[in-house]
Amino acid sequence: MAGKFVFTFGPWNIHEGSDPFGPDVRESLAFDTKLAMYKKLGYDGVQLHDDDAVPNLNDMTAAEIEAAAKALKAKLDSHGLFAEFVAPRLWFDPRTIDGGFTNNCPKCRAFAMERFKKTVDIAQALGTNLVVLWLAREGTYIREAKDSAVAVERIAAAIDEILQYCPNIKIAIEPKPNEPMDHAYIPTTGHAIALGMLTSDPSRVGVNIESAHAILANLDPSDEMGYALAHKKLFSVHLNDQNGLKFDQDKSFGAVDLRRAFNQVRILDKHGYGNKGEAVGLDVKVMRTQKLEKNTRHLSNSREIFLDLLAVSRSLDDKVIDGFIAERDYEGLERLIIRSLMGK
């Protein structure tokens, strides 16, 4: 069954060119300016953090949060856009410096839980039932600081509380092996899916697989996607690319390893990804050297590369591939794939 693909990205993917080693190199663009760019770039949906959708939500009442989210929903509608998901930005508050749900401080854990519930409320107001949960600081800098068994139990309990808080919500855990914490408790797709089994409704707990995060775990992104697809747990993807086991680079999709990107596109298409409303999310950062007037090329490039690779994959003759497989002629199969990627 062929996939059905609509594309999304988050407003943070158009940014000021900052990094830990230097100042911003481009002017900041207003959120509304970014929204007006989506359709021109071929994108239909918006990924959102809770405070992208509702800035300063910690200082607002529930009614004020709902009103702000509904105002954003109207704005998205006016641009012909939909909200793919909302994600709690739990790693960006002083109270979560040592984690949210796994924090050693009960008051900090309570803050994280309350913020998570506000995220769900925002998602509902925006018309999406998907929350992406990046467990950014749910880990340790030194292992002796936390009990890993207790930590996993606390994360599962937090997710379970949200499942009971809102019967419509689905949670896509976004695993990452490191950064910002040295030791992450839920580092891979397998960990995330297993974590969902500790909750009262595993059917509503899945994954958002980011290409770079899989590569940082020294795993192949397409294999991680296949694993999640086999479990019916691939709720979303964040496609990008990565130069080896370095920091999280969020390079344009296919820019480093075209064959690796090809296999991600192929596994999604072969297993009908998108036919149940899933979106192809891009999480790519513009190069620091790029000038302001061309600071969206990484987004248009990534989408175009995906579609180009999709065309290559769909052009392959399945009977020829099956023949190579039947004869166990993997050298022949490999040459076929390489030639196809080279346009021959």
C-alpha cells in the first residue's frame, strides 16, 4: 500500500543562525511571518511547542490559554494550515534543569505534570489529538544521581496520568540517546514502545522517530521506522540528516547519506505511512552561513529530496528486485539501487 504524504515543520526551523559558539547571524522573523511561508514552501501543517502556540502560558489562566489557542487555530485556518502536534517544552524552565518527571524534587515534578496537561489542553483547542513528548532532560549527568528503575516508573506514571486526563490524546515519544543529558532513560524506539506497555492504554502511546536521533544511537533510521511500523506505533517522523555520532545537527534530509534517506522514504511508502493521517515532519536547521533572504532553502530542499527519492523508489521494478532476492544476488540488488539513485 502506497503512502500518502503531507509535510510539516516547526517555526523553530527558521531561526537566527545562533550556536553555542557565536551570536545570531540573521534577524529574527515574527511567528506570523513564518506562517505565511508554509504553503509557498509546499507544507500543509505546523509542528508546535506549547509556548510556540501560547507564549507565556505559565502566567496565564486555563481560560486565557484556551482563548489564545483558539485564536491561533483561527489563524492557522486562515492560512489553510493544520496543527500536526503540540509538544511540552519541559526542558526550558529552571524547574526542569534536572528533569521533569524524573526530577528529584517533588515540586518540580508537579510543575512538569501541570505543564504537560496545559499542552494537552492547547492541542485539543488546536484540533489535534497528537502530543509529541521529547524526554530531553529525563536522564542524568551522573548515574548515581537517580534510580533508573524509579525514573522509568515515574515517566510511565506521568504518561498514564495524561492518558486518563484526556481520553482522545495520543502521545508520540521522541527518543534520543543523549544531549542535553549524558544518559537518557528512553534512548531508542524500542525503549519508547516498551515504556508505553507500562501504561493503561498502550495503543495511544507510540513514537516520533527523528533520523538524527537514531543515527546518534548508531542505528539506522529506516530500521527504527520499520520496527515502529510493525508495532503500529509510528505516529510521526522528524526527517533530517546527520554527519556521524556528533551533536544533533538537523541537516537537510538526504544531504549526508542519500541512500540512508532513500530507505527511510521507501519503508514509509511501502507500509502506507500517512494513510491514517500521519504527517511527514521535517526537523531541519538552516546553515549558519545562509543569508536571510535564502534562509528557507533547507526546507524546500528537504521536501523536494523526499519527493525525488519517492519517485526513484516507485520507479523500481518489484519483480526485478524479487529476482535478485530469490537468487540471493545482493551485489546485483545493491548495484540496481545505486544506479537508480544516480539516475541511470
